[in-house]
Amino acid sequence: MSIRYDDQVAIVTGAGNGLGRSHALALAARGAKVVVNDLGGDVHGVGGSASAAQAVVDEIIAAGGEAIANGANVCKADEVADMVAKTMDKWGRIDILINNAGVLRDKSFAKMTLEEFNFVTNVHLTGSATCSKAVWDIMREQNYGRIVMTSSSSGIYGNFGQANYGAAKLGVVGLMNVLCIEGAKNDIRVNALAPTAATRMTEGLMPQEATDLLTPESVTAGLLTLCDRDAPNRTILCAGAGGYAATKIYETPGVYLAPEDQTPEKVRENMAAITAADNQQEYMQGGQQTMKFVGYAASHFGIKM
């Protein structure tokens, strides 16, 4: 079965270069009308130019597709709202949002300023929320929408010198977890992509032999599965160099301690049982954890739930 986006409209942020460019070109090649959003700054978020976004638009149009360029700053709600309004004026709907825009300001936490921390989290996390909020009611009214967050192994597992980036990239997973619940009744599916690709952000970090394998196109192949009509919901898809995997967050069964044993010493004494992975579960809502713990306590006191 071919994955297509005919008659659908997609907004791709940070689409002037790298992964965003690859995503935009691939969506257009499979029938989508694409808003190529890019502020045009460097990897540190400095500067701005419309040329990168327009170059991608020109490439799409030359290949027979439809696209428009937009330079909205994803951190500015008024600019994002204007981008969404112009998209609706031109095409009358928005089916897909790819939250891809990002910056880097890498430093060890000891040397990182709070301004550098806040700047990066604002672009990645708040920017994703701002863009998602701007299309949310449109998707609800359509009873259809696909949103993809861009996460990272830096947030899921950690990387030295990326406290700001890592915090933001795990933050978008939390945003995904809530939006996929709230959007389910209107067929709004929200997923996350955790990419590994050779882009402007990875220059000089790996040997050339490795970067040659880490093509943006290999990541985009995964992205396309997260935003079509048959997309999953609440999936963290990891992609790079032709490898594809899923990250899941599990919770161990844990233990119950009677009131007289609810001390730090007893918790420490039982840490091996608390962290044992046997029969761990993937929860779909935070309330499941609450009910598990209440169930343990109710059973101890003989309370029927």
C-alpha cells in the first residue's frame, strides 16, 4: 500500500535545510501541499533570511508540486497565527504539522547561562506547543489531524553538553503524551520522531564515513509513516542510517509498603524489588499509575475498589 498525501496540506517548520527540507520535499512528492516554514537563521538561531525556505519551495514547484514559503518565528505566537491564517486562506485546511524547527547552544551545564537554556527550550518545546496550538482547533473541526514532534536521543537518554536541548526534546514527548489523549476523539494523532542524521547540527561531530550513512532521507522515510491517514498514535520512532526502532517508557510493578514501613530506609531496602523489570508495563495515562498504587493500598487494608 502506497503512502500518499493527495489533497492534504502540511506545515513543516525548520524546513529550509536538513531534515525539514527532506521532510517537505518528500511530503510534496507524495501529493501534499506544503508550507515550507523557516526563519532562515543559523544552527544557533542567529540571523534570518527567506532564501532557504524559498529555495525549497522552488524545488517543489519545479517538480510539479504545490508549496509556499513562510518565515514565521515558531516562538512568536502572532507570527505563527499569521502563517496558519495564510495557509487557510490559500488551501482551506491543515492536515499535518511537522514540528521540526530547532537550534543548538551546546555547553556543559556548569558553563551554560539560563538565557542559553531558555532560548533552546523555547524554540524546541514552546515552539512546538505554539504551532500545535495554532492548528489544534482547525484539526478538531475537521475531525482529522496529524502532528509530529521532533524528539532526540539527547532527551530520551542524555548527551553531555546538551542540558537545554535534552530537556526540550524530552519535553515534547510529554506534550505528545497529552495531546494524543486529548485529540483522539477528533482523530488527531500525535507522534514523535527521534532522528539521527547528518545535518548542519552534526557537522564536525562524527567521522565523514559515519555522516555519509546518516542521510536525512533515511529519517524522512520514518517520518512519513507518522503523519499519513493510517499513522499510529503516541509512537516515538527512532530513525537513522536505515535503522528504525521505537522508544517506550515502562513502569515496573514496584512494591507496596505498609504504613509502618513507609520510611526512606525501607524504600532503600526494597530498591531491588522496586526496580525489577519483570512484568513492567507501558501506561497510556498517568492515572493508571495512581490506580495501581491505590489498588496496592486498598488490597492491604481489605478495601474493595
